[in-house]
Amino acid sequence: MKFDDEAASQMPLIFMPSALVVSSPICLYLLPMTDNVKHPQIYLIFLCVLTFFSCKQGNKPDVSNIRLDIKIERFDKDLFAGKQKGIPQTDAFLQKKYTAFYDDYTHRMVGDQTYSNAAILSTLYKDQAYADLNHEADSVFKQMEPQEKALTETFKYIKYYYPKIRVPRFIAFISGFAVQTPIGDDYMGIGLDMFLGKNSKFYRAIVKSVPLYLSARFRPEYIVPRIAETYAREELFPQRDENHSLLAKMVENGKILYFMDQVLDGQTPDAVKIGYTEKQLTWCKTYEGSIWAYLMENNLLFETDFQKIQMYLSEAPFTPGLGEKNESAPKLGVWIGWQMVRKYMGENPKVTLQELMADQDAQKILTAAKYKPKM
């Protein structure tokens, strides 16, 4: 059984069987799950300033002959509608329609193997928090045609570069902030409660567990970029254990973001790709040369100490030690890696996307990129 989720790290649940949670002043929290659930860092992206590369990036391949029409299945609506139909009937219906996803939902997202499906459904239907959250998700996502269209276009590009991929089912749900974009055996989930819009009242209620710098990205326009990133990281290009140095991690993440450049709509802002505010994006552009010089002068590129390099790769409100008054952007190693890969592809136009993604030689990419941003 496969169940990976990139975007949630022990997110709080607002509804759960009472024996499964511990109390908090704000809400209820799920006890740590096992079942090999992955919680990689959420890495995202920013834009290139080279004119010639921008032109190259804009030349998208023709995918009009690729037949694909993605539809998002609304598990959230089916689950809530079952409240009026009776638990046994609803349980049987959801098992038949959603198969593996339904099992993951009941036993890994909002419950565990201790409870039967019927017990979990009963708890949900009695919980006002579930009803309130479902109402808000339904009001924000009355229909999902824009997301379906964008996902179809993105996966056409993915199939253009990787024709043998299996396009998963896409299933929308709410889980009380347990998971955002889980991957199962045959599906990708879309946790609508983690895309309600940054001003949602629910995010203010869970701020002690989900800081505002993270929930500020819980907006509808992030759905397709997060799906593309999760699919790339988990299905196409899983992280290699031997890549330990900061440089290797920078290039590895930079390649993921460059891949997103190629498969996302050309109108997707770089700030959305990387999860930066516009102010953070501007800061990175302004101080790109200084950031690079700092990494070089402190001999950080070939550093392998996990604790030392994580501050340049992880989510945070800013990067300590860089910039004034905490105005720096976070995960600067990821951002620099992205610019490095973009420069490499601009300098080496004969390299295909497939060749880039398969290349594990970070030093070669750095050298061939001729990456030397000006101070």
C-alpha cells in the first residue's frame, strides 16, 4: 500500500474520533501516523532574469494531439451527501466508488485501523467542525473546471516528455488539515481545506500549528503547481539518498523547479511556484550575487552536515544571518539551484529535459552553467 504526502507534516485535525486525539486550546491533533507516510519539505520556485532564456522557456511544445481530459472527483461532496442516506449505504457506496482512496482516507488521513469505517463516518457526521469546514470548501469550490483544465494541460506536457506515465485519478476531499496533496496507488488527492484562500477563518484558528507564512499559500491558485511538484518529486524523480552535499540538493531541487517551468501554464507566477511573496522574490533578484558569494565564501556548496545545510533548503519565514530585519527569503539554496539549472539549460540548448532530469552530476551542471551572478 502506497500513501505519500509531500505537503503536510503532522497538520492538525479539527475532527477525529475522540480516543484518537489529544486536546489543544485551538483544536484537536492527530497522534503521529506511521504506514510509511512521507513528509518531505515543501520546495517551490522563482523566475529567471535572462531574456534569452525567457524566450526559450516560452516555446512550449505542441500537445494538441495528446488526448486527455482530466476530471476531479468530488469525494468531499459524496461524503457529505451520505449524511442523509445512512451510514451503511454510504460506506458501501464510497468503498465501491473510491476503493483505495477511501481506505486511505478513513484509516490514514482522518482515522486509523482501530476504528471501523462506520465509526469514523458517524463521528464526522456528528461533528459541527466537519460541517462548517465542508460548507466553506463547497463555497470556495462550487465547481473545479478551471483546475481540471489546468491539470489537463499540465499532464499533457508531462506525457509529452514522459509518454509512458500513468495519469492518476484526481480526488478532492477535506481532512481537517491532515494532508494537502497525498499520492496513493492509483490517485492523487487534493485537500480542499488546505486551498481555501489565505484569509480563511480556519487558518487563523490553527496558527499555532500552521504558521501564517505557510497558510498564506493555501490558495486555489496553488493547487496545480502543488500537484505538479508532488507528482514530480514522488512519482518521476524521487530523492536519491546519495545526494548529501548542499550543491547536490540545490541542483536536485533546481531541476524539479525547472521541470515545473516546462509543464505548468506559462502564466503561472514564479512566486507561486516557489511559494514566495512578491517581496521575497524581489529580494532574491536584488541580492542573487550576494547570496551566491555568501555560499562560496563560507564553503557551503560541498557541506554535507544536515543541520548546517537545512537552513538553506527548508521552509521558514526567512533565512537567519542574511539580510536585515528578517527580510531575507527562505530556502535560498533551492532558489539558487533553480537559477543555476536555468542558466545551465540556457548555455546548453541541446540538452533535453529528459537528459537534464536524469543527470546526477551536480558539479558538471554547475561548471557547464557558468553560473556567476553579479553582486
